[in-house]
Amino acid sequence: MAHEVRGVIARGKGQPVSLETVVVPDPGPGEALVAVQACGVCHTDLHYREGGINDDFPFLLGHEAAGVVEAVGEGVTDVAPGDFVILNWRAVCGACRACLRGRPWYCFNTHNATQKMTLADGTPLSPALGIGAFAEKTLVAAGQCTKVDPSASPVAVGLLGCGVMAGLGAAINTGGVTRGDSVAVIGCGGVGDAAIAGAHLAGATTIIAVDVDDTKLEWARRFGATHTVNSRETDPVEAIRELTGGFGADVVIEAVGRPETYRQAFYARDLAGTVVLVGVPTPEMTLELPLLDVFGRGGALKSSWYGDCLPSRDFPMLVSLYQQGRLDLDAFVTETIALEDVEAAFEKMHHGEVLRSVVVL
């Protein structure tokens, strides 16, 4: 049996998205059918629409989502119909070299549903990050479903499916921020603010937010920033050093993904400090640094993939913190919208008017 639902489709590079009929098959072995309740509008979806990921159009956009499992295929035991789940785009395999070494958050063989969702005419769709959740229902690998407390708000906790988890994890998992640390975050959109929230949660005492937009800097204070720096007006490297006793921050998180801001992060860290790149660069970008500085400053230069999260470990824990009032996921939600409003949400995102627009179904 196939299910006909509404979904948001990107048909070509730079073209406005359209709301079209999507055909979703019943789950096969290892798959789950999920009724989507909420899905955040993430910058990665805009990258897909712009052709910045690949050119496998048409795309079924949306990936930062929560919903309820409607059906599961043969062999699925971890989730069952009726379970409230957050969708993730890194379903670990359990058998690759990373998994076998006890580091499943680095899994090199993550998987998606085998069957294809299609347009009404049979054209196969490429689901964004293997999820495709700007739709009333979607088909995913069962391992992409992480069961969490059903009393949690899907609008809020669905954001853990991508951007908020990426930022929180960049601070806590990749950066290893701990009590007493000084942290600087360059770029205060949704991911950067989540990194600030993660640093605050981990006990950092100095948290410096850097951006070119005063509105975003005000948002950053809501998530735990103790200081703000407008880098249009002030050299951020000098400002971060001044705020950290002349040394630089223990951990600097770059949430923009540009060579110039990465250089700022590199020189704004303390000796033996850590730089974490969580902003996503484009393919043509290159970085040049004096190798002597890389050697002489010591420390670590890291990239954070999905906040180095393990969904089965991290999602339930973060949902619990949210329900205890210790992690304000609601503050990330600027507006709730309908499926037909996704194109307008992209425009607001482009102009920096929102932290997150969330589609509610």
C-alpha cells in the first residue's frame, strides 16, 4: 500500500520550492513509516535547494523533525507503531570500523531507507539527508528513529534532529567544554546559539558570542553568552583575548564555515586550546595558515559532524534536560508555519530574521 501525502519539493537549482503530492510506500525490512508532527527549516535545506549539496533533483526537503511511528517493516525491534520519535540522519550501522572500535558517533556506514518515495508520476525523490520530512509522512530507516518521552513538544525537540544537536554537540562532545572553561562562538545563528547553550550547560564561565548582527548577539545572551562582540566594529581576535586575560579562549567554535572566520577562531584560542569547525564551508573554499603557527600553538583543530552525537544516547538525555527546564529549546523557535510557507521561511532565514521557523503538521 502506498500513501499519498503533501510534501515540499525542490525541482531545480535556485527555483522556488513547490507543494506537491508525494507517494510514500509502506515500510519494508528495516524501515519505518513516520507521521511527521513538526520539522524545522534548516539552512541545509536551503543548501539543497540551491544545489550546494548535490544535483540529485528533485529533492524532498526537510530533515529536522519529530513525529509518531505509524508502521514498521520486518525485523524492526527498536521502535514500534505509536512511538514518539526524533528523526536523525546518522543511523549507525554497528559494524563499520568506527562502530567496532566503540566510536559509533563516527559511524562511516550510516544508512537510510531502501525504498524510494516518489512524485505522483513515479519520479524518484532524493530525501534531504535521507529523511525528507517536509511532508505529512516520510519513510526512513528504523535506525533513524530515536524514541523519546512522548510528553515533550515536537516543535521544540524536533530541532535536536539537526541544528540544535550540531551546536550543542560541537561544544560538549567535540570541543569537550567543561566547568571553568572560556569559550568563544563565532556566528550566532541557530547552530552557534546552540553551541552557546551547550557551553553554558557544561559549566563554562566565560562565553563570548561573536557576530556582525546586534540582534543575533542579543539572542546569544538569552542562551548564556556572558559577553558579545560585534565583529563589524571590533577586531574579534583582540576582543576575545582581552576578555580572557590576554590569552584567548580555551575552546573557539566556528559556526559560520568561512576561511576568514576560521582564521579568527584559530588565532582567538589560547595556546593548546581547541578550535571546532561546525559551520559548513562550500566546495571552492580553501584555507591557508602558517604551518609554524599550527605547530607552535599546539592544541587541537577539529571538525564536528552532527555534533559528534550518538542519537540513542544524546536525544533522550537532552529531552530530559529540556523537560527539567535546564535546556530552553523553546527559545530557538521563532515561528511556527505551514508546509506552504517554507519558501517564505527561506527568505526570512536569508535575511537573519529568524532562529528557526518550524513547520507544524
